[in-house]
Amino acid sequence: MHFDVLTLFPSMFRGPLEESILQRAQDSGRLSVALHNIRDYAPGKHRITDDAPYGGGGGMVMKPEPIFAAVEAVVGGETGIPIILLSPQGRLFTQAVAKELSCHPRVLLICGRYEGMDERVRQYLATDEISLGDYVLTGGELAAMVVIDAVTRLLPGVLGDPGAVLEDSHAVGLLEGPHYTRPAVFRGWEVPEVLLSGNHAHVARWRRDQSLRRTSERRPDLLAQIDLTPEDRAFLARCAGEGEDGGID
């Protein structure tokens, strides 16, 4: 999969793209990322990419000409490429959106800056807008890194364990339950006995139950979005009856 990223600060990407899973994905040929400096496409001697907003107001607005020129030069005549504006006004980025993007061979991300960008970029150039959440960042670069990371993890062969992505929080609509590793006893705190039993069916049920418990405690809104089995509902009912003894209110 290939990402094109349009940004005023390409050097911000060096650390995240040169470490861990993202670096290995590039080394294996499963991921490629091209960083394009928007300033290189700005006309004039001074390569100006922003200007004061019409109608007054604080802050500066990114000009449309460099962004249109950059996208047109990068995309060329290729069609069907998602051109995504990273913006607090966009649709919320979720695991489902990450899966959707992972199905495309190529995605272009536009990183905004300053007060925002000329509305004509949103109206006539971008095909989609994505937001990480209900807060404002200084620019779209960090959001672009998050999108690249989340999507890359879903690409076949990127993770050593093909089933790992299926166990992540939000992968099936639930938060992950607790994980343990050696030693079995640390400062008097023991690993749950079921995880040491070797009974894979019991371990799977315990993990599912703990995932349900954690989701109901921390993100109960997610439970309404998934199909619960009779066993799931029975477990949640028991948890609800526990009250302050460790269950769900």
C-alpha cells in the first residue's frame, strides 16, 4: 500500500516512519510513504502557502493554489485515489475506517495548518475528511501518522501473528481484556489461574468475559453496536449484579 502525504513539515514524519512496524513494513515492500512539501508547489519567489482570511479574523489560512497543484502533480491522471483532508470537522477515525482505507492500494493525506485551509480545497479537491476526535491539534501531521500506523497494521503480513489484529481493542467492537506474562507471581500478585490451565476453551471464554467486563465498565456505548451471544448476555447480567464488588453499576 502507498501513502502520499502533503505537508508543510515533512521532517516531522522521520521518527515514526523509521522505527518499529512502520519501518519493517516499508523494508518488506508492504508499505511505501512519499512525503510532499506543499511549499514546493507554491508560486513565486517566496513560496507563500498562507494568507490572511477574507472578512478579517485571527490566524492565517492555507492558500488553495499550492494544495491543488501538489495533488494534481502527485496524482497525475490516476483516478479513484481517496484524497483525505485531516480536519477536526471530518468523520471520526475508527477501526472500521482504518479497515476501509486498508482496502485501497493508494491513499493521499492532506495535512492542514494554521487556522485552516481555503474552503475550496474541501469543496472541490478532497474526497473525504477525517478527524481523530473532538479536539484540535496544531496541524494534520500527527493525525496523518496515526492514520498510517492504524492502517498499516491491518495490511497482510505486516504483523508477525496474522490473528493479532483480530484481538486488538475495537477490532470486534470490544476493548481488549487484561494480558499477563512471566513471572506468574510478581510482588504477590498472581496471574489468573485459568491462563495457566492449558485449557484453551476456558482461556478463550475468560478472555471474552474480561473484554466484555472492561468494555461495559469503560465504554458501555460500544456494547450496543455488537452482536452479543447468550453467554455474553449472561455474563454481563452477572457482572451487573456484582455492584461495588468489582462488577458493573
